[in-house]
Amino acid sequence: MPVTVSSAAASHIKKQMLGRGRGLGIRVGVRTSGCSGMAYVLEFVDEPQAEDQVFEKDGAAVYIDPKSMVYLDGTELDFVKEGLNEGLKFNNPNVSAECGCGESFTV
């Protein structure tokens, strides 16, 4: 299944790209970390990798490498505001457990 990007997340990504002044989009990845085993990693993309999968919404591009795609398949990337906090939220159907602080997850 593809990774989807909500309209709110697309708007946030475009705003971040405008503020940065350059780049093609963001890369979403997964790395081993935290108390539950895996953590999301975000970085700007200036040059895509040949093996990247690209998901676009309203002019915002999200790049994912094949190794991370295994863990992100079917994920919806959203932007949420909760009280004073705001940020990208991963609605990932592959997650079986998350740590208490929300920094890492298990599939």
C-alpha cells in the first residue's frame, strides 16, 4: 500500500521547504533507536536517490528508501496540533507497540 500525505501535512511540508529556501521535499525513514526498537527520521531532500519511492500531495514530496518502506507501508503522514505542540504524526498500521514517550515503536 502507498504512503499517503494529508492536506495538512502537505501544507506544513511546503511551508518548511519555503522557509529553508531550497530542496525537493522531505525524506522519511526508519532507524533502530529508542526503547521500543525503531524511530522515525526526517530530513530534507536536495538530491533524490535512484531507489527512492516518492509520494506527493498538493505539491509536497515525501521520499522513502526501500528499507524504510517495509516499515512505513500503508502509513498516513498527517500534521496535528495538540495544545501547544504541533508536528507531523505517523498513522502507521504496522506498529504493534510504542514506548511511553512516543519516540520509538515496534512492528
